[in-house]
Amino acid sequence: MPVRKKVAVIGGGVSGLAAAKAFDAQGHRVVGFERSHDFGGVWEVSRSYPDVQTQSPKDLYCYTDHPMPESYPEWPKGPQVHAYLHSYAAKHKIARLFRLNTRIQTMTRRADGQPGWRLTIEAAGKTWTEDFDFVSVCTGQFSEKNIITHPGQDAFAARGGQVLHSSEYTDPGLVAGKDVVVLGGSKSATDIAVNAVNSGAKSVRLVYLENVWRVPYYVGGINFKNLLYMRAQEQQFNQWGKSPLQRVIAAALKPLVWANFRGLETLLKLQLGLKKHNMVPKTPIEKEVSCSVPIVTPGLFECLNAGSIVPTIGTFESYEDAGLKLSTGDVVSCDIAILAVGWKLGVPYLPQAYQDKLIEADGQYRVYRLAVNPDLPDMGFVGFNSSFCTVLSAEMIANWLVRYADGQLARQPTPQEMNENIDMMLNWKRTERPAARIYGGLCSAPFHFKHFDELLADMGATRRKRTNPLAEQFSYPNAAAYGSFLASTPQYEVS
């Protein structure tokens, strides 16, 4: 019988709440650590830029046993998501497990020779160490800001200019009457650009490196969840681990798949007017789809059509007396530069010797099921796996991880099996699907169903698909259904 463990859960966002709930429900002693004053992670209000909202519809952004309120819009705003996470924490009494305003400084293997890790913890000006049998790292993809600088930035600031990371843009009043330049092409970049226009900016310029496919909330009048999140659509991408028969079938259907994606591209070009704005990507959409594909910010193309947002393909070169010089050679007016350049992925408190085991030379992560590394025992990751249904993905991996930690997976892998699978996946990402290398290879999109199928099989679930084959094949992942699938896994208790 598995022994009760003392488990550290680092991070109090979407994934940290899922992990704390999963380990606590199984009977372990959970101690959660959140460095800020509140739960929520990226949805915590002080970290959210104005008008932020989910990229996923609300029924794709929820836990299995806790749907979002019916009163919420299809794509909830940041404060609504924050309130939802608090309601989930209250429902499962998770707050009692967490220490807020508490930061992890370092972690090393336990000095007493027992399995687990010793954490160095800081809070309220005090530092101490504490031993844990297992550590669940739940700081996700958006923990440490990616800070970049350009020549002339200090002088620009001395003249009264401002340079902000996107997460620091919390007061829209800053941009009123100002010339604003946003660096980046992600949804956060376009969200901020549109908000700046609506907040009275004198001018707004969007500078980004290359065109990418953008998906509107409604494609040809149809909610994109009913088009792009289906198992049938997922099977048209080049998945990993195909059998010889599956490869033969894929080759036979290739012309139909090609026609399907060309039709989708044509629809997006016409609906969004991509040619008009020189925003047609060079890469076929089926080769590009991953977690980096942004959803179209409402109002973006209206602003582009009106000329209130000026797009430029390029990057920043330097800040000059006359303005901001771009890589195109143009010098543009700039009072405020907002850098929507993302976040640094990693585990900064993990010693370098262990980071070298976790991260390959090209930045790809060595993780099995996007959750564990065989050379980092007594540790797992929840929320490192970026996806289009983040909350469900976190809950699925959290439930897998507690069983892995307890040795209770129906298919408990050996270190050799994990390394062989990791090598297979890395080879697939590097040679067959380069788009899968985004975010260190930790993106499960667009293969949510396949990823969940593997997790459920490992857990020994007797139910993995809905009873209605049409719904299973032609509908998006259903959180409540996955709750029933998790309930069909073998149950056990810790002592």
C-alpha cells in the first residue's frame, strides 16, 4: 500500500490548484507555495493587462467537476477567470494547503539520504529549509518575465519614455494621448494594441517578426471549438507513434487533408482580409498549428482597417532622439514601448546539474508524458504542458502524477521505458513536426485527445471515450466526460 507523502506544490495558479487537489484527495500531506498574495497565477488581477480574456471557450477552460457559471460569456474576462479559480479552491478547501507570499529559492536532494528534496523557502524576510518526499512544480509557462533591452533604452527612459513588459501594462490610462509601439505578434500583443486604441492612444504600431495564422472566435459564423478541437480534425495532423497501417491510411487520405486545410486558409484570408494587410503566413496552417497560434483579438482587424493600428513586420533596433528605430530602417514616434515578448520557461531554483538532465542543448525538455523526467526522481511537472484546454490538461496530468508518485499507474513505466519514449518524441518533434518544438516541446496542441488517451491508458481507466461515437469524433473535449473517465481508474488509499 502506498505510503502517505509530504508533497510540495509550487505555484498557486490553474495547475497548482489541480495538483494540490489531486494529492490532497489521495490522502497526502500537501504544502502549497505561492509567491504572490493571491491564487490565480497569470489570472491574478495585479498581473493581468486590461481586457484580457481566455483564448478558449469557457467549457474548454474548466475543471472536470466545476463548470464555469452559465452567466459567464463564451470567452470569460480575466477577473471572471480569477473568481472562478477562487470558487474552485473554496469548493475543495484548497486554501488551507497554501502558504501565500512565500517563495522557493533553491531545491536540492535531501541531506538525510531519504527520497525527496530539500527546499529553501523565503517569506516575510525569513529563510528556512524544509524536506519533502515529492515536489510538484506547477509554475507553468508564464512564471518568469522575458526581459529584453535595446540600445538607447536608458536615454529613452531618461527623456520620459516608458518601456513595459506586457504583464506590467495594467493601467490603460498610461497610453492616453501617447504614441504607443507594441512589440510582438501574440494574442497579448494584439489585445494590448486594441486596448491602447480604445484607451485614447495618439497612435499605435504593432511590430512583429513574421506572419502567423490567426483564428477568429467564429470561423465562417461557426464557433471555432466546433471546427478545430475535434478528434477527427486532430487526426489530420502528423501525430507521433503512428503504426505502419496508420501511415498507409494517412498517405491515402493526404489529398483530402490537403484540400481541407487549403479551404480553411482561404476562408481565413477572406474573412479577415489578410492579403489587404500583408498578413498572409508563408507556412501551411497544418504545419504551424500549435500553442503559438493566436486567437484574433476582437476589434483587431477593425482597427487595422481603420488605420488606428499600423502593422510592421520587423523588430526594434534602437531608441533614437527622433524616435524608435525599427529593423526596417524606419524611425517611428514612440512615447511608450510595450514588449509582448513572452516568458522564460524553466525552473530557476533547480540546480544546474539537474537542469542539464531536464533540458537538451537545443532547449527541448526531456519529459515523459509532459510530466516527469526519469533522472529527476520524486519530482513532476503540472502545467508545463501548454495546450488549448489548459485547465483540463492540468487536471489530467495532476491525476496521472499522483498515481505515478505512488507507483499506482496501471502502466508504471521504468526509467528505460521513459527515456525511450522521450527520445522517440524528441525525434518526432525535430524531424516530423518542427511546430511541436514550440515552448521547449511542451505543447500538447493540437493533439489533446491523443495525449489524454495515453494518460488514461496509463492510469488504467476503463472508460476513455464517450458512448456516442459521433460526439467523440466530431466534438471538442468534454470536461465532465473526462471526470467520468478519471472515476473509472482503479482506486486506492495511502497509509
